[in-house]
Amino acid sequence: MIFSSTATHALRAMASLAGGEPSEPVLGRELARRVGLPSHYLSKVLATLARSGLLTASRGAKGGYRLARRPDRIRLIEVVLPFEGQRARPGCLLRPDKPCRNSGACSAHAAWGDMKRTFTDFLEQTTVADIQGGDPGLLAKGPLGLRHPATGAHRGRSAAGRGSA
Amino acid sequence: MIFSSTATHALRAMASLAGGEPSEPVLGRELARRVGLPSHYLSKVLATLARSGLLTASRGAKGGYRLARRPDRIRLIEVVLPFEGQRARPGCLLRPDKPCRNSGACSAHAAWGDMKRTFTDFLEQTTVADIQGGDPGLLAKGPLGLRHPATGAHRGRSAAGRGSA
DNA sequence: GTGATTGTGGATATGCATATCCACAATGCG
DNA sequence: CGCATTGTGGATATGCATATCCACAATCAC
């Protein structure tokens, strides 16, 4: 699955948060329900995201979680990095600890370099707005399932024309 | 690092094995020395690789490990799959358990699809011959460090022309 | 056949990511 | 000010990947 489950939880939470109205904070347990995780556990993930400045958590009545910025201003790398750490910055294929500096350091570095570049590009260029709403299959519980066309979803991802995806 | 450490060990061992003479079997402990792992541990990894038909292990005097096929006939996916399992077949971004069937199932599926495709292509197209010899920095112990241009390294990787790799 | 050498498999520690829970602090409302 | 509500942090299980070791079986040289 490439990403750790914790990072995936964070992505799901951010995606769900991006799907709603920006002005209304979402309760922790409500978010936990959407993501499908115990709220006590998700709260830790959310705390990390808040500490990273990706969302703001307001206490008290009418409190809850809100995105700190517009969803299209939050890149996935920011969401993943606090959880994956250096794992989000792939190194050499045969020596993951080394940063794969010179071209001769690791064989097949050309193919692997393409791989790394695509991976990094994806995390750098894709924003939370692009994954907004999360998995419809999961959110389809209440009368939801709609996908807000607002908030400026999908405003270009770079690396546009490729093979046949 | 994307790949698990066990899978990386396997890749290193295969790369090291591909660097030598195909006719001469390599001792388990010699291979372990090159990879930098206790032989008792690497033996387990090698056993899995042998069971997968990627290398043959001959017992007795003059025994050791040999590649079962020419290095350029062994794709990296074959090496990684026994250790990574389904992790080598990435699914949906927000729902890793689901295979990301239809286009609407996961947002940002276009960008993620590119990512998955590149990842899969790398594993499918790159062969052990491409990573042959392993990390020179590690192998530079004896008079080694040479890189056999034979065996037909880099026989095309697809997804050729990209940005600036 | 005998003995040395080699790989194979199982049983077993260790460490880390993951997950769960509980008590505390902070905030907002009346 | 006091109470209810909310998030925060720490302490704590659990499971799995990783790693280590040891006894056995197979093979080859002599």
C-alpha cells in the first residue's frame, strides 16, 4: 500500500474535512465516524496534523476541527510527512538510507530515478482539494454522497499528459 | 523507503549474485558478508527466493546459491512479491484494501493512477540485470567494483520521455 | 560408507508501528 | 463563576515485521 496506515488515516481525515463547508468545524467523533476509526485514536492523528499547522482545533461548544488553509493550498506531502518521515523521501533502491547522490551510486538509477520523481511529484503537486470528499463508498451513509463542486476542486495536477491513465 | 527491509535484502542479494560469474555458486555466508547481514538471517530470505524459483541452492561441497535464470530474465516484481505480497500491488489511495476499480471510486485517481502505473511499470520492466552488482560502495572491498556491461543491462524501461530525469 | 560441508526449517527474541484507553486542561455558554 | 463540552497528552496493550539462533537433512569429496 506504499503509505503507512496512519498516514492513510490522516489523508482520509483531511479529505473528509475538505469535503464539507469550510466555515463549520467538524466534531472529532463525527470525523472519526466518517473515517471509520475510534475517535480516541483519530484524535492523536489529528493532533499531529494540528501541530503541523494543517488544521485548527477549537475547543468548547461549537468547537471542532477545521482546515487551516484552503484545501487547494495543502499539499499531500505536508499531510504525509509528519507520519512517514523520511519514508516519504525515497532514497537509493538498494540502500534506502543513502540519498542516491551520484548517478553511479546505484544501478538502475535511471529507472528508479523516474520512480522517485513521480512519487515525489505526486506528493508535491497533489493537494487536499484533489482528494476532497474522500471515498464516496464510505461517506454514502446519510443523505450525503454529493460532491461539492465548490472550493475549487481539481485545479490542475501537473504532469498532465502521460500514457493512458 | 517504499520497500520493506526484507525485500531490500532480497534485492541486494540478487544484485550481488547477478554481478558475479553465472557458473560459480556463491556461498551463503559470502553472500551474507556482501549484503551485510548475518548469514543465518539471510538464509531465510534466500530460501524464500529459492522457493519462488528465482535462484537455485546446491548443497554439499562446492555448493552455494546461483540465479535460476539469466539476470535479465528476472524482473524485480518477482523478487519483491514474495516479501511484499499485495503491498507491491498498490490499491486506492484512500482505501488501500480496495483495488481502485472505477474512476469515481477515489478522488485524485488520475494522479494516483499515474503513480501506480509508474510503480508497477518499474517493477515489471526492470530486471535484476539492471541492478547487477549492487551498491559499489558496499562491494568495494576486494578488487571488485567493476560493472559488467554484458548480460544486456537496461533493455528498455518504457515510460521513457519524461520531464528532466 | 564416512565425515565434512552446505542449505533448510522451526522455534524463538526483539523492536516498532499500530491501536486503545483514561485523566487532565482548555474553552465556550449561560 | 460554574458547568458542560471539547481537544490534548500520556500511559499502556497488541500485533506484526524483523532479526537471531539452533538442530536437522541433504549433498559432495574422499
